[in-house]
Amino acid sequence: MAAITRIEANVRTGNRAGAGTDGNIFLGIAGREFVLDSSADDFEQNSNRTYILGVSVPGETTVTNAAHNDPRTDYVLDSVILDRFPVYIRFEPDGSSPDWDLESATITVKSFASTVASYQNLGGSNHLWLGQSTGKTCYLLRQ
């Protein structure tokens, strides 16, 4: 049993025509959802960004509204509950960006300096179009 102090969410958008989005992307883990959004222009075609939830150092991409998108606050996460819930990336389209091409997602969960768990899906030749007409969720596998 260890307190989760940091989650690193690496999300890569495909390099295909129309791959990018202005829609909302969520990470579901340990029974709660987090919004993956930053001050940058997120999830554009061929983008590759790691979002930090929780403990961060200067220069890293922390999420918007970091105080409430933190595994140490509100519904506090602990490693003992990680395997009780699915881990997923969920896309919520907006009117101007109805689809999004998820190239890969890798999630690393940490307790202080130690890695507690990691999850991954897609990559290589695999990718997944998410949207209203194709489905909005991609579940990740524990590595």
C-alpha cells in the first residue's frame, strides 16, 4: 500500500489527416477521472506530450486546474485500489473536432520516486480513431 503522488500520462496523437482535436481527453484510473489539458494547444496532429498530475518539477507540462486534477487531493489515490478499476483514455468530442486519432497512450503511476504501475495501449502500427461514431474509450493494459 503506497500513496500515489504522481501520474505521468504520455499521449500521442496520430499523424494522419484530421487526427487532431480540440475536444476533451480524460484519463480514468483508480476509480476517478482526470482532465488531460494544459495551456498549450493540446492533441494536435502528430503531437506527443506527457501530462503530469500531482508532484511536478519546473518545466514539466502540468494539467490545467492542477489542484483538482491531483491524485493527492479530493478522492486521494492509493496503490491498493489500482487493480480494482479499469484504466482508460476517454475522448469527448466538440462540434468542430468530432474525431481524434489516438496513436498511443502510456501511463506511469508513482509513489514518491518509485514506479508503482504502468499501463499502455496502441503504438507501433496500431492506432485508434475515437469519436461519436466509432467509440470514445481506449482501455489500457497493465505492463
